Amino acid sequence: MKYRLEQIVDVTMGQSPKSIYYNSNGKGYPFLQGNKTFGLRYPVFDTYTEVMTKAAKAGDVIMSVRAPVGELNITPVDMCLGRGVCSLRMKNGNQDFLYYMMKYYIPHLINKESGTVFGSVSKKDISSLEVDIPEDVEIQRKIARYLLMFDEKIELNEQINKNLEQQAQAYFNKLFIVNADPNWPECTLSDIGSVVAGGTPSKSKPEYYAAQGIAWITPKDLSVDKSKFISHGENDISELGFSKSNAKKMPAGTILFSSRAPIGYIAIAQNEITTNQGFKSVIPNENIGTAYVYFLLKNLLPTIEGMASGSTFKEISGAGMKSVPTVMPDVDTIQFFSNFCEPIFKEQELLEAENKHLSALRDSLLPKLMSGELDVSDIDI
């Protein structure tokens, strides 16, 4: 049945309190300004406000209304809405169905975007969105439960990976920080591995890009795909595009490190890869290995941010990245750590691959369920 969204959903647009009321110590109400701390389904709160402006209730769907438009989460608690988000509440209470319905209709909403620099949508845009959904509330619930099974498995895998990451991080801290040998010599990142910048082929030359070419990563790719391991980004470049740019090919095991806008996205290349100029990646020396450099860069992030410069946005230069100070542990300790991390990294890589498969399957089923092509009325869920 066809509806305007305002007929079935209550929409509350956000309004940010004055920044003087913000804090990070949990005082007051959890606060979201935008989608920065969105997770798979639930946000992480790192900002609070002592003054409530616009409220969302636990279970409400939270949607970003400013660049990027249409990112979705569900708030687990009552919270304060900033100007970059809105809350959505299904009038029949079927919040899980609302979440998946909005995922399906987000492309239609994005077409309503306005703004010359940053896209945004208004309450009128959202309220007037036309949707065609099953009228039967029980069918709505079944659709939501069917799709939720995929997300629950994805969430479980993510939690396993998070626990594995914490184990490896704790062991890194034990070996290289708490029990660091004072006799380890001082050095710089350039002694640990090769620091490599990237480049962008001309966007005006379609032949410089390919559907299946050389993997080419931008910081945007790491903002969208928050996986630890990455094989390809949104776009590949062609051999011609590669030859006409400053992009450099780097081997599997390279640690990609975004050097601007923002500094500090980190991922591990699963295959030969290139990046744009927004990276200062590190190819580990043979006796150092990927695991050590990956956690070293995470540990050095505050130092690297402190060395960055720039008036519009902060950036760490190639020379700056090479000169980041650190120490050179002995080869045996590094190898011991690499051996510890090897099964952890393999398990994390497998779980991330499974999650990508589950996500693709869920997304392929979503339009079929919403359109009624896939009938769930006789399925016992």
C-alpha cells in the first residue's frame, strides 16, 4: 500500500544545543551531531549535553540529514538530536521494519538533496517521501525478522573481531610499551619500512579508470568500509591511468594510512594496491612484518597528528611521516609478536569476508521483500 512517510512515521528534526553544554564524561544526555560515531546498527556515544533540545527515544531510527544523507542507526537509549540527524518513529511501533524500509528508500530520499557544497534534506523532503509497503503489520514484522537474522550474525562476527583486536592490542602494549627494552635504539618510521604516497589519475579521462583494474583506495573508501583488510575501493584505475599518475603499486601486507581529511584511517592491503594522494602508507621491511607496523601506527597516531600542519585541514607530509620518531625492537620480539598475530589476523580476515557476503545477500533480498516478490506470509519466523 502506498503512503507518504508522514502518514506512518513521526519525524523529529535535530537541533544542536550550544557547544558550552557539551562534555565527554557522560554528564547529561547522549548526543549525536551527525553520523560520525554510527556503527553497524547502533551508535557509540562520545559526546553528551546538559541541555536537551530535540529528543529521540530508545528504539528510534536515527538518520543523517546532512552529507552524507541517509546513514541509518537505531538509538539504544533516549538521546539528544543534533542538527545533522533526525529521528524516525513508526506509528505502529514496528521500528525494525522502519529501519529496513528506510534502507530501501534512501536512494529516493537522496534524490531530494539540496545544497551547493554539502547535500542535505529537510523535514518536508522526508515527510513527503512516498513508500509502498505491505499493509499487514505481521508481514512487516516477518520481513524485519528475516533481515535481522543477517544483521545479528554480522554483529556477532564484528564482536568476535573486536575481541580478537583487543587481544592483539593488549599483547602489543605488553611487549612494546609496558615491557619495552630501554636499550632498543631510537629510529624513525623510515627505518621500519618504506613510506609511500599516492596519486590520482585525471578524472576527465574515463580511460584512466576501469571496472576491474588496479585496486585504488581513497580515504572515502576507508570511511565507508571500516574493515581491517581491504582489497578494492569504489573505483579501480587502468594501467594507462596508473602510468599517467603518481600512484604507486604496493604489495599485500602494506599498511594504508590516511594522511589528511582525516589523518589516521588505517587498513591492511589484501593484494597489490594503489592509493590517492591522501595516504602515506608504510610497506614494512622484511624483518619487521605487517602486524607490528599496523599496531605501531595505531599507537603513534597522536604523535603523527601533532606533527601535521595546514590551515584548511591538517596533513602529515611524506617527509614528516618518514621522520616520526619511534624505537627499533629486536627482531626476535617482533617475530614473536608476528607469530602471535598470524592466526588472529587470519580469523579476522575470514570473518570480514563472511560479513561482506552476508551484507550483499541481505541487500539483494531487501528489494524482493519490500516489493512482495519474496513472500514471507507462510514462513514461520
